[in-house]
Amino acid sequence: MKTHIHFLFILWFAVSFPLQFFAQDPLLKGTNSWIQTILQGVGETVNGYSLPGNISGISMYQTEQGYNRLMITHDFPAAAGSTYPIENGLILTGSRISYLDLDPVTNKPIDAGLPYFIIYDRHGKEVTNAIQINESGNDSAGFDHLSSSSLFLSGDYGFYDDIMLFGEGSEDGLAYAMDLQEGEIWAAPALGRGAFHQFAAIVTDEGKIGLLYGDGNPGGHLYLYLGKINGLGDGSFLDQNGLATGDVYVWSGDVVGNPAQFHGTGLPADGSFFKLNLYDPDKANVTGYDDLGYASLSTQQSLARLYNAFAFNGIRGMATNPVIGHQIVFTASGGNNVASDAWGTTYQIDLSQGLTSATIHILYDGDDAGGGQVPAPFFGIRCPAEIMWSSNGRIYVTEDQTNRSIDFGGFLDLGSSVWELNPGSGKITRIGQVNRKGIPGTLTDTASSEPGAWSPVGLIDVSDAFGSPDENTSVFLVGVNAKSVPVDEGSAGQILLLNGTNTYISTETAMLTGLNGNHATAVLTVGESPHGYNLPGVPDGIGVFELPTGQIRVLVNSKIEEDAGGSYYLDNTLLLNGSRIWALDLNLVTRELERSSIAYRKILDRNGSNVAVATQINQNGSVVSGLSNLSGGTLVPALHFNLQDDIFFAGEATANGTFYALDAYGETLHAINAWGHATWKSLALFDGQSGSVSALLTLDRPDSPLLQWIGSPGEGTGNGFLNNNGLESGDLFVWVPNESITQGTLKGTNAEQEGHFVQLPIYQPDKAGTPGFDTSGYASETTLLSMADNAGAYRFTYPGGLSVNPNQTNQVAMTTTGDGNNPTGNAWGSILVITTIPDDNSANIRIVYDGDDISSNNLPNADFGMRNPGAVEWANTNRLYIQETGTLHNALFGKVSGQETSAWEYNLETGASFRIARINRSARPFGLPDQQPAITGAWSLGGIRDVSTNFTLPEESTLFLTTVQAHTIQDSLSDKYVEGGQLLFLAGQTIFDPSTSIRFLEKNIAFQVYPNPALQDMIHLQFEAPQAGNAKLIATSISGQQWKLWELRLQSGQNNLDLNLPEQLPAGVLFLQIKGDRWVSKPVKLMVYRY
């Protein structure tokens, strides 16, 4: 009979409502790497049923047929909305519930309709007249403002049946329970009265059901219900699920009674639950009680006040920790009736100590912007509504503007959002935001100027049901109630999937193209916001070390001005702009990004004081300007070169800048006072005098001396980080050639010069505060350079990078970028090797490659060789890896060769060099314009680091991390990013040796694969083979795992092959490469889908 009536209802509904398809643009968009997928829109018809609007909640379970059934509540006033029939012919208006069945494989809607057929009132009688529901005498008004729902399967928290709890959100609402198998709704008067929203089940004693819920009215209370399973023994649905009889308790703070007395992120309040006597059959029909003897709302509130129950400001959401069943989080949406809770609050309560002791902690207070986590309340969680504690350990909150007196969207007009809240750190991340532009032109937004007019609703974790591929991926269901957009039935809306992951892979095209057997993969592109952290542009130096968790932390300094970039916070809530250091935690095996943040939590200034105001570190006097142009970052591990700690070094490339040392594990950035002031460029530690900390230092200038620091660990005035690592006490020296030569005369491949280091008296405390010295007595940059000149120092033309020889640690490679814009005999730059002799503090400098020496380099023009080198990495294979800087200091760059900025490998033993990668100017992130597309070399390469031993790799493989600086992608990016850029992996096979007969003919091979993505098992290959013979087709995953797919017999020239993909080949991103006897193809990325 139910099936028969069900089809009648569908037919009636289809006839009663005109079809109104909703837009297929998302009404909510994922942010911070979360991705939305539209499932169903209000007004769209499924099997004759048109989904009503006013979506207010979503739950989900799996039917016996295997469908994923969504249970959708619709919030209407009792007498509003269209009429609808139930099984016994009763016609109702008001709130209602729909079901939507989705195919578990395709997620396509299969069926929809009304999931209930019978309603039972407070007396347990079948509802045949609407008066039994509305209690107002209206013969058609039904449920009043149904809000969120909470669904529990049989066995969960002691429930006997599959059950869905929901409540009326009206002032004097009732709680209801739906028997999901029978399609019956039962009123549950034992839970009391109130404006009910979500219910959270808790772990409690056997034979009982525990629920935590709240009253959404202003001044409403927090209730705990302990029901007795089969307490009546009548076998009814309510009784066997513990909802027929039980006790209701109310929470009272020990010394606090309302948000004015208890507010502030991170604060606790002790309290207890007290029993309320809400049911007394002897008081039936007595004033303050109904005809069954249950207390009215006013009586219930009066009883609560006897215990000084805490008056929350509109309790909305409620969710249980899926791992710890006695921990619950809940929200109060706030309102203008309580000045200290205008923006709402997110709380956590732990019931592990029983009813007599229950402490509530504030996880996030909107009025204090999360304890200063964000600059102003409207940047954070506003008016929190529904809440969900995901299996991934994090809490997720939706927003619903309840307080019309606040500036909800702020000056940015920020729309309602979905937030991630880390319960351990309190960190919040926006993962989704309503998209007010998503409605079609046929509909009208009647409140387009009100950012809070729409709300995300019904957020639930469906990761298991929707096929989450691994533990790092979360899949949520979320609805949107576009309240200000009227449609045929209520307001417009949509149901979507929101898919996110703790890991992150850049979705942008690699800005670097690997050559000669190498391939580049983007790790992070400037403009992307993984894990809520906006990483600004000009990524430069790179440092790598392993965390105790097994993750690989990558540190990258962002080389921007002190007032540029989006703001970030230190632990003391100091807001700073300017240069900074990224911290990116990568998976050891998959290389996926699992966490991103700022690398330090506090900064100590040149005096060793904690930076509490920005003027302690900036030179312009601004209250928000931070560090300026951090350059050439490099990490030196603990126990290397007499260091005690893992330290990432980076210096400010600005006049009178400061060099900084980052305590990598301690996440504290220390200003190094002892080196004075300069426009710093790069650093390399090397094995110097016994027991000392020795480093070479360069300046980012066209006339830089080569400096040496010899530090004495433990001999400073303190016992702190700098002193322990030899960075406080010591002397600064400058390299002086033994034969007097002028700048530009040390040139020519294989030219060399002996020299020695002369001490510079940069610290003169008696001159503190006098011209040329700072207030501590350290020399200014001008004074330092004058001292160097007086000592006879040689000046180098824009030193680029420094890197120590891992096999002979008293040797350091240095590049000079040169200056083609102002030639000094070094227009194209050079590569030098510095061999230090610690015993007499001397050093030999030899030029191993002079870009201007085209004769020795056997080149027709300097533009065909290594040009204007910057960063350098000396690998343990005794190869140097060189990054070109492009047109930064040479307008002639690329004019003759047409070659974009490149990365090179240089063999010190043979003098052979070849390109391993080249800038890809077509890879414009997010489709943004390139302001100077015709200028070859407008983009630069930043740092490069050999990480072959840091990650799990196939045998005979190499792996580098490198950065690209896309200087001409600028104006179209937000100011917080400054300009474009990217961090990439550059992976290759065993390092090429010209002594072998293998040649890489990448220019002669056009390798194409289609279809791409591969949706079936067949792919087609088309390419030009440079010669006939045998070859292999290899597939490599992004984690480096290789599969040999086929042995090929090729003809010289054009080859067309149709090949079947083997079943064991995994889905995802693969790199295909053909390897011949004497050649290899360029890798081609192939997307493989499996169904």
C-alpha cells in the first residue's frame, strides 16, 4: 500500500508544480583546494518529484537496494509552502522532508520523493488532522520550521532502529524521530520543548540513550537527555529506542551564567548538569503543563533558571567526536541581544567525568576573532550554525547570519562559508563559500547586497559512502539555501559534494619543462592556497630536512618587499606583511603536500628580543611591514660544520639588511647581529678552522666583496641558539687577492687567483649610534664596503649562489650573475670554485666557466651557453646544477638563441654542460596574462636543491626541487601574492655522462598519446623515432614507481601504435616515456581513469 500511495504522491506533485530547472553553476564553491560537485538543484525533477526549496538539513544512509539515500529537510513555517498529501490522505502545508536516492557509482539521482507515510502525535496516535501537529487549530498547517537532522543507524549509540532525529526550529518546537525502515514520524515529547536543531548522541551506560541538544532561542539552554531503552516495555518505536521515557538535564556553569560572563577563545568554564522534572502526569492540563503532563516551554525555562542554567545565545549545531564518544562540539549563532556574543561561538564539552562535572571550552569565539587568529570577526567564523566532527579529526562549521546588526561580510562582502576548525590548534580554514553569481539570469536575488543572505546547510561526512580513495581525502555533502532567491517552492538551493584532502597537488601546469630525460612536476603554484595558507610569490632558496613524523619539510624563502604580500601572524598575534619563509610538509613516498604554513612562530630581533611590534625588524617605521627580500635560503643540518641545530639561513637583499637564522625545529627566526648590515645574497658553510663555524657570504650587488665568517660556538655572552651555533661571537673577513686586481679583470675560463682573508672591524661598540654604525655598534653597509675597499677586496659582479662541495667540504662553488646592462667584462656571468685553506685563512678562486669566454666554450655566441647563472647546487656526483636568472641583469639574454631561462648540469671533470630544464612561458597560472610575453628570459629560476636522498625513488634516479619566479605575472594576481611563481620537482634518470654513447634527441621526437585522459583500456601512440630498433615503453607514477609496459619494435620515422593498458596499471597521473637503444623520448603525462 505504501508503494501505491508513494507513486500517487509523485504523480500529484509533478502535476501540482511547474518544472523549474535550477542552474548548473555551483551555488557554493570549494576553497583552499576543496572541490565542489553539483548533485541536485531545487526545482529539478527526479522520477516525477521536484525537489522543494528552503533546504535546511541533510542526512544520509544506504538503502537495502544499495543506493545512497539523502534525507533533506525543508524549512517552511507551519502554514506556508504548497500542500502535500501523506498516505492516509491528510493534506499538509509547512516544513517537510524529501528523500533523494543516488547511484553509488555515478552519484546520479535515481529516485526521489517523500520518505514518510504516517505521522504520530505526542499521544502516539496517528495524525489524521493537522491540529494534532500544529496545536493551533489550523486544519492544514504541519511541521513548523524543520531544521537540521541527525541520523543514527541501528546499533549506533544504543539505538535499536535506523533513526533520524530532527526538531522544529520554532520558539515552542517539538522533537521528532523518524523510523527510516517504516517511513513513520513520531513526536518525542520526552525531550522537552524549544527551538531544536541538531542532536548529538553520546556514549553512555548500557540500556540508555544519551543525547545532547540545545534550545536555539536567545537565552536558550544546553540539555542532556538520558533515555531508558524499553523503559515502558510497550515495544513501541520510541520505547525501544529510549525516546519514550527518560530524564532531561540542563547545564549550569559554576560561576558563569551567560556569554557576557564566559567568552574568549580558548577559555574554559566548569559546570554541572542538573535534572529537570519536565514530566508529571498528575499535572496534566495544569497551567504550565500540557494534557499529558509535560512542561510547557515557559515552565521548562523557569525550572532551568532555578539552577542558574547558562543562557546561551541561540544553540544551533551539535556533533559528537566519532572517535571519543563523550566529546561534543556545539555552536551558538550569536545575536545582538548579548554584546559579547554578537558573532557567535563554537564550544566543546567533555562528559567523561559524568554529569556532576562537565567543562566547556570555547574553541572559537567570533567576537575576539578566534583570539586574534584573524584580523577582524568578519574574516573568521560568523554566526556558526550546523557543525560536524569528521572522521579526519577536524571540525566543520557552516554559517547562517542570525544577527542582522553586525557587518557580516565586512568591507570584502564575504559570503557565508563552510569552515574547517582544528580542535587541537584552533586553526580555522575556509573550505567553501556560497557563490552568489551561480543563479541563472531567469531568477532574482532580492538581497544581492547582503553577504549573509544565503547559507550553507546540512553538512555531513560521507567519505566512506562516496568512495574516499585514501585516508587523506574527505568527502562531504552540503546544501545551499539561497534564501533571497524565490522559486516556485520556497527558495532556490542546491545539494553538492565538497571534496577535500589533507594532501595537495598543484593543479597548474609546470612552469618548467624537463629536458634530456628529466620531467618537471609542480608542487605548489603561487596563487594556490593549500591548507588555508596563502604563499606569496618570488619563491627563492630551498632547504630540506626530515620531520620526526617521517614527512619531508621543505623551506622556501619568499623574496618580496617588506610591505608586500598578504599578512600573516606570529604566535603573539603580531600581524606582518613582507618576506617570509614557507614550510611545506611533503609525503616521503608520494611527494604530495600534506601541510603548509609559515615556518616560524616568533622572531627575535637583532637584540635578541621577541618581536612584538613590526618596527623592531623593518626600516620604514610601519606597524605591519616585516622582513624585506629574504634571499638565497639554504638549510644546514645539525652536526654539520659544527652546528648544533638544523638551521635555515636567509638574508635580506635590501640596503642595510639583516641575515636571519631559522631554528628549523624550534620554529623561531633569529636575527644575526654579528654580521653587520648589508644587501645580503647567499651563504655556504664549509669546513674551516677546527671547532669553528665557517661561512662564505655574498651581497646582492654589482660590486660585492666575498666575505667570510669564522664563529666561535659557546664563546658569546649568552647560552642561546645563536651562541651555541657559533653565530654570535666571531669575526668577519673579506677576500683580498694576493695580486692587486680591479673588478672585471679576473675573467676567462680556467683563470684563477690566490688570495687571503682580511679581518674587518665591523663591531665597534664605542661608535654605537654614530654615523656608519647602528645603535649596537655594528657597521652599516656603506661602512662595511668602505672597510673592504681599504683592505683591498676584490669586487664580484652580482654574486648569485654558493654551494659547498659535499665530497671536499673546504671547496665552495660560486656563481656571478654578471651585468649585461652595465658591462664590466662580466656580462654573461661565470662559475667559480673557491678552495679555502683554513690553516692560513687563504683561498684560491678558479673560474671553471666564463660565460663571456665564447672561444674557450666553443660557442658562436654566449647566448648559446650557460647564461647569467644564479643559484647553484653541488651534488655528491661532483656535478654542478646551475639556475639561469634570465634578463634580470642582462637585456641581451635570449636575443640570439631564443632559448628561455634554463637549468643546466655541468660536469666539473669534463667541462661538459647540457640543459636539463627550460622555463615554460605558456604555463600561465590560472589563465592569467603574461605582461611581457615577447621578452625571452623575463622569468627567472630561483633555488635548486638535490633531494635524491630525501625521498623514496626508483634506482638510478635523480630528484631536485627548484623554484620559478614568474616576474611578469603580476598585476592580475591579488596583492597578497605579489607575482607568479612555482615550486617544482625535477626528476630524471641516472645523470647523463657524455662519455657514454647515449644521446637525448628530444628535439627530434614528437611523442603524442590519445585519448588523454585515458577513459578506456586502449591508447594510441604517435611519434617520430630517430632510428629503427627495439624500444621500451615505461610508465612512471608521480611517486616514482615504474612499470615496463611493452617491448616495441620501431621503424625509423613515423610510428603509430594502438596499445592496451594492462589492468595492474593504477589510476591517476602517469608519465609515459619511450626508451630506445640510443635515445629516449620526452615524458608525456597521461591521466588514467578506472571505473
